[in-house]
Amino acid sequence: MTLGTTEADAMINSYKELFRRLSFDELIFIRTNNQNSVNQEIEIKKILKEKKFYTFEIKNYEDLEDLLKELVFSKDKKSLVNLIKEKEKDGFSFILDITGGIKVMSSALVSILVNTKNLEEITYIGGIRGGEGGRVTGLPKVYYTSKNTLSFFSNFYIYLEENLRKKNYLELSNFLLNNKDYFFNPEWELFVDLIDFYANLFRGKFSLIKESIFLNESFDRSVFERIIENKSDLYNFFEFVKYYINLRKKNLSQNLIKKRAIYEMNYFLDLLSNNVENKIPIETLAYFYTFFEKLVNLVLLDEGFKKYGFKFFVNEKIFYLCELDDNKREKIVGLQRKIKLVQNKDLKRFFKKGYEEIVEKVRNVSIVGHGEKYPNEEICFKVKDFIDDFFMRFDSFSKNYRLSFFVYPVFKIENIFFCH
């Protein structure tokens, strides 16, 4: 318990309510050296006669740094941290009460106990205190939060910053699936929806994206603009995605087939580049093969590829080059065969070399269930070299067709949690 500088008479009824609802065996006081703190301890001991007590007195209780030093590195007596460790070994679990105590003391205790595996909850007795003896008027209530919630609040900022920096929206979405009910304000709810939007876009779940509030413009723009710094960029991005989704259908003209090829190449290039940048070998290898397919498709369309028995097949989900066999059945043309159909000799040599060095030497011996080895970070450097070399050597292709598919939000983090 933290005991602050409020007069004991003004706190005692709150403590009675707290003790009536909690069950515990021992009590650790963290209090100031102010006489009111001392009196609070005396009154509590009168109520809880049979309990075992420990007391840690804080002299410079308004300075967080000094307060932490006294609790963690005390030279005069056994530190609070050592006592907690002893109790953990004995199988004790902990409840932290912050009904009394000044804010700095509460902050210090939370920062210490957040790493204590046996901390079960934090409590606080609420209500209006007034009248003689500080009686709690209205309906008193013990508020509490679990250790999981505490861990969420203590670590989420770091976790959020790291995953946004790495554009790891899949990880964030999975995390929020089980932790999104800590807040109820509209800014938080829209934030969660936007994380899920990007995660579904990464997963290629375009049927869900199509029904998204962001593409249907059924979200509150005033709330959106309170939490997003680059709002104009994102509004344009939503239109961009909407246009791409409209290309994901069958019976497209040749011109629209090429536009779809441009979008898909850049979509997979951005996803591939994220994994290359974050040095994730397995995902890099998987996305590289798909990107390579999309790139060769676009090169063939750029060259105006037309050959009897071949055609590009598109519908809502797939886009591939197929060949009609003697029975007029469609057969998908593989990547290696497509490379042979490229007319530009320099491009063909470049693709052939990339296929041999990355696909044949690495991918074909790294398929899960068949592989003698898994790729290491070296594959990320090889793929990066392939991408850089391609757009440098064939710069006209870069000028005509390279675009950034994804635009990412810049969040006003403080408004997500603290907007009024």
C-alpha cells in the first residue's frame, strides 16, 4: 500500500471498504515520513490486528529518482525489491493498492512491480470523500486492473513504436485482437480499425478490404484527423486501393490488364521490400518468387506479348499467363518458361541469372518439408541486389512503372489515448 500525506481521518473509511473486499495475509506499507502517513499506518494496524506488517519510509517522496533509489537500493535496511523477491520464492502473490499515496509514489511502485510475475492486480477505492471523518459518500467502489492490463500499459508504447517502424501490421493486428478492449474512446477504436485494414491488405484479403469503412468512407473524418498526421496522403491512398480493387475482376481490356499488372508488381515489391529491410529470410524468399512472377508478367505486357496459344487470364483473385494445350485446356505457364518468352535479350539474361542464383540455388532447396537447409539473412542481401540492379540497369522501366503502392499512417499517438 502507498500511504500519502492526507489526514488519516479522511482516508480511514476508504481503507475499511478496501479491506472488506480484499483477502490477504501480509501488508507492506510504502509511506512518506510525513506525520499524516505515520497516522494512517497506525489506524490501519488497529483495523488489521492479526496481519504481519512491513514498512518502508520514504524521505524525499516527491522526487521520482530518489524515491526509486530508496526503494530499490536502500543501504540502511533491506530493500523493497529484495523483500518482494523473497516473498515470490515463498509463493506469495501481490496486490498493489494506490488509494493513498501521492502520484509519484504510485508511479514508482508500478514501475517496480510491473516486472514482478506474481503481481495479480492493482486496486484503488473510488468515491466522494467528505463529511466528518472523510466518509465515502455515494456508492464506493474498488477499482482494479489485472497484471495483463498493467503489462499492456507499461509496454505498449515501445511495442507500438517498434512495429510501426518495421511496418509489422500483421503482428500489431494479432496483438490487438486480444488487447483492444482496454480503451473505448472513438480515437482508439478507429486506430484499431486502421491497423486491421493494413493487416488485411498485407494478407491480400481484398474481399474484406473492399467492405472496409475506409474505402466506403463510413468513418468519422473528424476523429480520423485527430489521430493521423498525414491525413491527405491516406485519403489519396484509400482512393488508390479502391482503384486497384476495381481492377481485380475478369473481362478486362488489354490496357486495364497492363494497369493491373503494374499495381500487382508494385504491391508485391513493397511487401518484399519490407521483409528485405527487416531481414526476414523465409518471407523474403516467398515474396521474391511472387514478385518475380509479377515483374515478368509486366515485362511481357510491356513488350506487347502476343503468341498463338497463349493468353493472360484474370479474375477477382488470380492473374497468370496460360497456354492452351491440344485439347484447348488452360495450363499455367511457369516462371522459367515465361522468362524464355521475354524478347529483350538483356532483360532475359538478367532474369535468367536471377532465377539461377536465387530461385534454383536457394528456394528449391528451402521449401518447408523438403529442404536440406533454410535460407539465412544472406538471401535478403541477394534479393536487395536483384531489385536495385534491375531498376538501375533498366531505368526506363523504373520511370514508367515503379510506384510506391503503400502509404503508411503517421499517428498522433497522444491523441489515440488521451484525446478529449
